[in-house]
Amino acid sequence: MSVEITNDHLIAGDDVNHVACSKNVKLFSEPGLPDTIVIHFTAGSSAQSSADFLARNDVQASAHIVIGRDASVYQLVPFNIVAWHAGVSSYGNRNGINNYSIGIELDNAGGLTKSGNTYISSFGKTYPENETVFATHRNETEPKYWHAYTEEQLAKCRDICIALISFYKIKLIVGHEEIAPGRKTDPGPAFPLDKLRNDLLLDIRKDAEALPLYGKVTASKLNIRVNPGPDELMSAQPLAQNTVVKILESRDGWYKVRTETEGWVKSDFVQQINQ
Ligand SMILES: [Zn+2]
């Protein structure tokens, strides 16, 4: 079901739980903001308890919304007000990502430790194996157990992102783990972050499909950006050497390319190939 956003910057509908969170009052500072969505897990035991905790005046954290495992939605902060979900964070040449972004929390226990046939969260709650995912985090090298998200919850998150992208000028969807690596691991490998942003933010161009041109990355790592220019925001992790990309557009020494993600790269570091 599609999600609607009101002119009061709230998710419309009787089924949304509005939770008073009076500590957040600062408006985003520029008309083009927010332009980013940050995805989180709560590492809590229920959406209600996480929403209540984040709304407390004595807690130095908050988020715009919390999505429950049954797809219930709690809104704490209107989308035009800065919330405190990102903490110390940076992305591209930006610091303090709270000032640019909407924070979406999903009710999820995070990393789990296997003990016999059960899986234990950091706060002591146990989960059955069918609620776990064994996967390697993008910032780590070894796989471990993570609490699975529910299908209803992921579908609701996607619907909310679609609504936010059309209501605001959203250019980026990032994980907390990408803007505060080392400090944060959410939303973790159980969340389909790359699929979500590729599905929702890729502009599929029919004319580019008609004339496919491919290239191969020659640099050891190649930054990929939202717009052509060295100071533009990164749209994803840097592309690895030999990555094959589809070239969609060329402008002033930059190629717009598509691989698992899409963005602008310096054309000097892409060798055209026949494929
Ligand atoms: Zn987080």
C-alpha cells in the first residue's frame, strides 16, 4: 500500500502512531534538505519500547520514524525537523549527517550470539534460528548471526522511502554503518540496502539501453558520485579496479555509469571496452 506524506511533514493515516518528541525543534537549514535517508536498526526488543525510549527528553537520540516487525509505524519527529539519529558521522565532504537526513529505525535486535539452538541479542533476548541471517557485514571480514527483518517491515520501509523520495529531493539512501563505520553496524547485512537504493534511486534510461557502451575501471579504486565534480557526494562505495560499467552519459570529463549502483566517475579512469 502506498504511503502519503502530509504538508505537516507527517505520514498520513490512522494507523500511524504519533509519539510526542518535544526535544527536536530545529528546522533543516536549506530548502533542498533533507536530501538523504539514513537506515538504522534499533537494537531493541520492540518498536513501541524503542519509540518511547527515543522520544524521552533525557535521551540524546531520536529518529523520525520507527518501523515495527508487523509494519506498524511510529512517527516521533516531522520530516522537516532535524532528528538525532546519526551522531558523529560523515559522508563525502559532509559531517553531522543529522543536518541533511531523515532517520528511519527498524525494530531489529542487530547482531546475535549463537548459544545452543538459540540466538541471543546484546540485551539478552533470545531468537529462534528461523529469525536469523548468517552473513558478513560490509565493514567486516567474517560472517556472523544477525536478526532478520520481516518481509512486511521491509515492504513498509520501501513504501515510506518511495513516498519520501517523491516528496523531498532525496538523492541518497545510506546505512548508519556507512556514515559512522567502526562505531555503528546498523542496519547490517540482513537489510537489503544496495537493492533498496538501486531499485529506488536508479534512473533507468531507455535511450541508454538502446546504445550500450561499456567500460572497465582502470584505477585501483574509483570514487562514484551523485553528480559530476570532485566535491560532489559519493553515491556508493568506490568502484574496484576492473569493474565493468555501462556508460550512460558523458559530460566534461565525467561519465555517468551504471554497475550495481549508478553515479558519476572521472572518465580518465574508465577504459571503453567491447562487450
Ligand atoms: Zn543507527
